[in-house]
Amino acid sequence: MTMQPAPSTEPVLSGLHLAKAFSSGEIRATVLSDLSIEVYPGELTLISGPSGCGKSTLLSILSGLQKPDQGSVRALGESLLELSPRGLEGFRLRHTGFVFQGFNLFPALNAREQVELPLTYLKLGKAEARARALAALDEVGLSARAHLRPAQLSGGEKQRVAIARAIAKRPQLLFADEPTSALDAANGQIIVDMLHAIARTHQATVLCVSHDPRVAAHADRVLVMEDGCILSDRRASRPERHPT
């Protein structure tokens, strides 16, 4: 595999020589095999590949939700595998946001309350938490629907609430696992555009697992996996940006 030239910035997320296998009875299946990766800020990086290739497991390991059998993970200068369970939980709370295929919203809470909820664990004051929640909902175009519960929202709107919930914490790392697979074409495109804009405007590191070609078309970088390895690493050719 030929690695593409990296940006001038340092990687903020990396995995080195990662390996992971799962056992079922006497069968042991290798999911990741000596895989190394570096991810950079201000970019939407896509991990794509067929089902079962290990991409969701890789995302889970890089986000600290799962431990590899071997290898190391560094995020924002921290070695995640050396953190205690409590330290890892605190790291994820302060520095990471997650967007999942199934939205993970609470039926009894309205959109504003959904976004406010994780902010309470950051011990923000009530006024600041509400201001951040409303600002995040405004960023995803849902300020007028902040009072609605999930049953009153479309699938695309639910995913936008989930994105607002993630970015209200102002995370440096945003992880998205198949964020468009439950959506129609129009709503899927909106979500892809939002993820790309978040990487740019927040200078966040956005790492997305998806087989959706719309994500590939808008990603700054596309990593293709197969059988637990990275087969290709492609960067988009984009015109040089100049400050206005």
C-alpha cells in the first residue's frame, strides 16, 4: 500500500501495529492484523470497505471503546491503553463525540434536552449548557424544532440532533459509525455535508466508518480496508484555500 503525503500538521490520533481477534467456540477470527493509522485535524477521514473487514472494530479501538489484543493508540498526546477505566471515561467525555447509525436518542426528551444531557456531565452551569445546546441545534438547522421529541422528527432530523449533541461538547475528536445508512439520499447528503463542515469550522478530527459513496465523494481522505488491513490511502485533490 502506498501512503499518501500527510498534511503539514501533526496527527492527533494514531494506532500502531493494531491487532484484534474474536473467538467463538474453537473458531478464532482475526479482525485487525498489524494495522497502523494516523489521522489529522480539520479533515473528514473515511474508513470504507466490505462488511466484516474490521472497520467498525478499528473505529471502536481508536475511540477507546475497545482494547486491541496488541498495539498502541495515542489520541491528543495521551496513550489510551495506559489510562485507567475512569481516566479513559473522562477522556472520552471531555474530548470525543459519537454519531451512530441508530441515533441513540431518548424518547422522552426533546431535541434541546437530548443535546443538553451530556453537558451536565461536564458540570456546566444550566444557562451555559442551554446556550451551547441551542447553538449546536442552530448549527445543524434545527433551532426551530428544539422542543420536539424524537417521535415528532424525521430520520434525518434525528441524526442532526445526534450531531448537535456530539458537537455541543466541542470535541476535538468526532467518531461516526455508518451515520447515513438509515437515511434516504437527500438526508444522507445533508449529514455528509455537515460532517465535512464540522471538520473545517471546528478544526475537529472527524473519523467516519461508512460504505456510502456519498461520504467517499466528500471525504478529504479515504482509507479502504479489507481483511483487517488497509489496502489504499487516498487524499482528495482540493484547490488550495486562502484566508479571506
